[in-house]
Amino acid sequence: MLTKTKLEKDALYFANLTVDEIGGELQKKVDDYYQYVRINGMLDLWRKSYRQYFRAGYHLGDTVRGGEAGEYSFLFVNHFRSILQAILSITVSQRPTFDARAVNNDYSSQAQTKLAQGLLDYYMREKRLERYVAEAVEFAIWSGEGYLALNWDIALGREYGVGQNNQPIKEGDIKFMSCSGIDVIRHPYLRKFEERQWLIIREFVNKYELAKRYPDFETDIINSEMFTGNLKNDFLDFYRITDSDLVPLYRFYHDKTQSVPNGRYSEFIEGGTVVFDSDLPYPEIPIYTLHPGSIYASPFGYSVAFDMLPIQRAVDGLASTIQTNQEAFGVQNVLVPKGSNLDVEELSGGLNIVQYDAKMGKPEPMNLTATPVEIFNRYKELINEMESISGINSVVRGNPEASLKSGAALALVASQAIQFLQLTQQRYVQLLEDSGTAIISMLKQYATVPRVATIVGKMNTPYMKEFKGDDLENVNRVIVDMGNPLSKTTAGKIQIADTLLQYGFVKNPDMYFSVLQNGRLDSIQDPIQRQLMLIAQENEQMSDGNNPPVLVTDNHAMHIQEHKQLLDSPEARNNPELVMVVLAHIQEHINQMRTGDPDLFAILGMQNLPPQTPQSASIPGVTQGASVNPLEQQTGALPSMPINPMTGERFQNPSGVSGVPI
């Protein structure tokens, strides 16, 4: 029977151990994880994919000789990397558009969302977040797992004061780190990665810098070495020099759960020495993942790269066969009858007169360079199979088939590859949203002193903005809009330009030629986007009961089509004030189309309406030339108001609506 002491000890969760006890448990978690990935073959799979992706680093950009006498020539044609690079390019080619969301809808909250969006763009450009995200995606594509880790580092940023021992105090900033699954220790028997409650991330740091940060553990840190057992856990399957300034630093994170209400964060070095320990300083574990696929009932990711590995090996084998044959027998051999009086010197050099004994037969060439056509066919078939498995076709790789000549055909084929990668795109967007939300959360929590960032304002003009964490207190979430990835390909842009030209949106031929020459749709898209943004703002104003002004230069037909959508719901039609405002605003667009200068409309490419009839111009109760309420009848009286379905009473006619007589 177990003693009470033993039961209490077994019931104690490792994350609740004291700082003196937890170091050994955390080191055991690390050792168990690396032992697991060795035994189940995951480490070998990562290493094979690593070697193939960075193949040229192993053969140093040369063919490799093999065989007992070096008679074989091994040629590596790395379609594996080329296809994965195409996947990477499609996934990250679009710069994301961040949209911050606030708790409330008031002006202050909306102003904070604009600041948050500008700060996220600032971190993408100036702090190189874009690079770290792309690295995480690249890790995910070839190894099945990519991670982006964020930490608030008090050693970053500008100095703003002096502390104890004249040590400078800095404002702090967010430190980014991208890594693969080999550096993210988790419970290996989880059914899903999302079920994890704790993670340990490994980072190699300079031990002398680390000792300065934690002077109480200086001796332990300086004496720390990269053990050979630990070195074998890397992608490189060989021992490194152990006498190095770099040592692994492990960061342990535990979520805030019922068993660990405040969460936990610890930093420790090899051997389990804990150099820092505290509650989890963030709302959640700031490590965000991208798994293109998942292995069932496992916390490990899966990539199409794993499926292409054996095919690539077969491609290299056939390429090596062809190359070996060509190198070995590329120099012409000559068949000479045995016993003939021919000498080698007579067959070499320039023009020679070769004499031979006719009775012994004339010399004939041996065609040993001929390789069976089946080998070439199979070589091409294997490459096609890699493209089919990955979804990356010849158009995306820049080598379209000769039959694909039109922009529409190229765009269609390219869109098929983009559609195949939608799942990876979705998880990439999720990675951006999670990391963007974490950035705003950390700034809200730790940006306690004023700091300056370069924000892009109106008309893409950059300006300096000073802010503190309090300026972001109402922002609670970030979402990402990626748009249509097809619009970022050359074929897609040409197809879009053709469509816009067909429907008359391209007013100037120079706009179309700019798309063909430099692949930029800005000259065509900007006028349309500005008009749609204006319409969206007007719809918001009308939803608040305000009637925005109408100008004769507006695209009236587009405005009317977009404004009417405000009334395309039963709830809107039961709101008499909204109905009055929208219909009055639409009527003002109609009036402008009737009274505007026809020459101006011709220049703008818009259609004007015939003048008002005398009957409609003399409606009782309406001033000549004023906006006519479409609800108004010939008698000048408004129709009966609708009945409130909640009370059974008839709505009252609202006052103060522009263009509506009361």
C-alpha cells in the first residue's frame, strides 16, 4: 500500500514544482522528446528532407564520383527544392493587410485600430517580422512544421534612463524567432498539437552574453557546454566542435490552466539549471505554429515534401545513369579488327590518312553513348509526378507548355496550383493573425514609456508617431486580409486587365500597357478602390442617420447600386429613418445625373439622364430643383408609415431627414 507521502508526491504536477526541483524535470522532458523523435523515425525524416532541400551544400555544387574506381558520376537535379520554393513563393508573395478590431465602435476605439494597423505594418517592415514569418513558412514546407516565437526583451529598444550600478534602462521591444519542430519540445503522445498545455523552445545563444544577463548563475553558464548527445539532435548528422561560445537556452511555457492558474515561464540551460522563473507573463503561450498537414493522432506536422523525397531520389538515380553513360563513353571509340596494322596515333589529332588491311576489315565507331529512350521518358514522368503530387504545375515554375499561349489559359492553369495550396494559405493567414494579435497584446502590456514608430498615413506618406501601450487598450484582435493570390501572378494580372478593359474600366491605354510592362495593377485598381472606399464610408454615415453630400463627379450608377444594399434586409426596411435617408441620398444622385453637364459626363465616361418632366418638377410641397423624395406621392403626402411588429403601433415619421418634407 502506498504511503501518503508517496501519493502526495505523485499527485504533484511537475509544473508546480519549486524552482529548485523543476529544472531536473524540465531537462527530462527535453531528453525524452529527443529520444522519442529518434526512435519513431521523425528525426531521420527531418534530416532526409533537410539534406535534399539543401542538397548543393553536400555535393558543393559538383557531381560526385562513386564506385570502386570512380567510374560512376552522380548528378543531382533538385526539382524537390524548386517545387517547394514555388510553394513558398505563392504562399508568402502577398504582403498581408492587417485589420485591427476594437471592443467598442466609438471614435477613440476606431482611432486606436488605425494606430494598431500602422504599428503592425511597421513591425513587418522595420522589425523584419516579414522575414521571420517567411522563414517559419519555409520550415513548414520542407519539414512539416514551422513556428514563430515572440518574447518581450528588456535589452532591446532605446535607452531612456539609468538604473542600479549605472546600468542603462531600455524601453524594451519584441524579439522574434522562427524555428522548426526540432527546436519545439512538446509532449510526444498528444493526439493533436493544439491540445498542448506546455511547450519548451530551444535557442542557441552566446553563453557570455547570457552570463551577463544572469550574473548569479555566471559560473554555471560559462561552464556549460553543448553536450555531444545534444548536438546529435540537430538536422546535421555529425558532431560539431564542442568548444563553442554557443549553448542551448531552453524557455519553458505553461498555459494558465486550472492546475496552474497563473501559468509558468522558466529559462534553463543544459543540465537543468534554472536561471529565471516566474508566472507566465503573457495571456497565452507566444509560440504560433504552421503545420501544412497533421499526422493523425500525433502532435507532429506533415508536408508534401515527405511524399516527394523518394521520387526525387529516383530522379537523381536516372540523371546519374544518363550522366555516367555520357561521361564514360562520350569520347568516340573505334572498332578495329584484331591483328590490323592500325596505330592509335593514326586515329588521333587532325586530318589523317588512315591505311588499313582490307582483308582484316575497316575500322568502325562504337556508339556506346546511346541511352535507352525509356530512361528519358521515365525521367520526365517522375518530374511530372512530383508536380502532380505537390500541385505545382509547369506554368507556376516558369516553364509553360507550348500549347498554353493566351493569358486566360495561363491564368487558369496557374489558378489551379493556387487553389491546391488554399489549406496552406489559410494556416499562413492564421499564423499572421495570431502573431499580430500577440504583438498588440505585448505592446499594450509592456510599452509603458512613450516610443516612436514610422507609420504610413494617407496617400502612403510615412510619418513619425509617438505612442504608449495605453493608446492600444481597446484593441483586442487582429485579422488579416490576403486578397486573391491569383492577382499577384503575371498571368492573373493580365487576365484582370483584359476583363477591366472589356467592361470599360480602363480609360487610358497607358494603364493597360503599364500592366503588360511592369505587372502593376495600381493604375487601374486605385481609382476603383478609392470610389468603393468612399461608398463604404457613406454607407456608414447613412447607417448613423446622416446624409453625406453628393457631387456631380461621383460615379452615380455605382453609388446607387452600392447604397441600395443598405435596404436589402427586413430589419433595414422596418427602420423608417434609415429608409428615408438612403432613398433621399439616392434621389440626390438621380438629380445630379439629370442636371449635370453632359460634356462632363462624356469626359468621365458616365451616362446622364434626360431632364425632369414638368409634372415631376411641380410636385406640391417640393421646392423647384430640390431633391425629390421617392416616397412622396403626387399629392405631396408621405405614404402611411409601417407598423412596428413588436408593439403593433405605427412608426412616427422621422424629422430632420434631408430632402423629406415633414
